[in-house]
Amino acid sequence: DIGSAVMKMLADTRGIKIDDADKKELVEKFSTMPPHREVPAALQKLRKAGFRLFTLTDNLLEVQTRQFEHGGLVNFFERRFSADGVKRHKPSRQAYEYVERELGVEPSQLCLVACHTWDTLGAVAAGWKAALIKRPGNDVLRVGPQPQIVGASLHDVADQLIAQHKERTNVA
């Protein structure tokens, strides 16, 4: 719904007419986009390092399932969550609380990795840690709560997360 609304807004600002077929095409293309090239290996690296991986998306689980099946990512994740489960989109606090309840963990035990600044803003505001992947055209927004980790790729973020985890476990 959000994607279709944004597409309609952008089309309206440019004087372009779109119809239901265009919206359907957007959903189809969105749900079959391949992952960035480094993603499978970086997820494997995190799993090998002992991280529990889950997702939290504003998309419906059906769309996420299609994306992950198409991209070969389904088996990397322990659980997949949709903000639709609480009818509140990120960065609403309720979306993050939903995951905390379902996993039975405290906010401080969680880290959201995203390439969207609003995701990291919401996660940090909810008491989670956050990591931002700076994909082209995206950067840290210098307002609000900041992500603790910033990297150019998921490999970079994974390496930083693993290093921080090792530091904490060696100190304990």
C-alpha cells in the first residue's frame, strides 16, 4: 500500500497517469527483486558467528516470503515479522514491541540492520541498537537517535557487529 501510494504521489507530481495494472506490476517487481550481491554471504557470516536473525518489515509476510524465496534467503532467518501483526508501521514503537514480545527478549538485546534511516530512527528510539547500510543515495540523517553502526555494505556491518560481540564476550 505504501509503495503504491508513493508511486501514485510521484506520478501525480510529474503529471503521469498510472492505473491498477501499474500498481500490480510494482508489487510483482518489488516481490521478486534480487538481494544485493553480498547479502547471502554476509547473512551466513552472521549466522556462523552465532547471531539470531529475524526480519521486521512493513510489508505483508506474503510479499516478504516471495522476496526471500526468490532471492534464496528464507533459510537464513529464524523468524520473520510484519508490522501488519500490530497494524502499525515502523517507526511506531508498537512494531518493535511486537518483536520483543514474540522473541521474549529485552529491547537492548536487539539490533536492527537496515538501509532506511527511518528504520534505524525507530529502532534506536525503541531501545534497540541499529546499524545503517549506506546504499547509494542514502546516508545517516543527522537528526534524532543515531545508529551505532554505519557501513557501506552488509559485509561491513556484519564485520562490525561480530567485532563488537567479540569485544563484549571477551570482557565478560
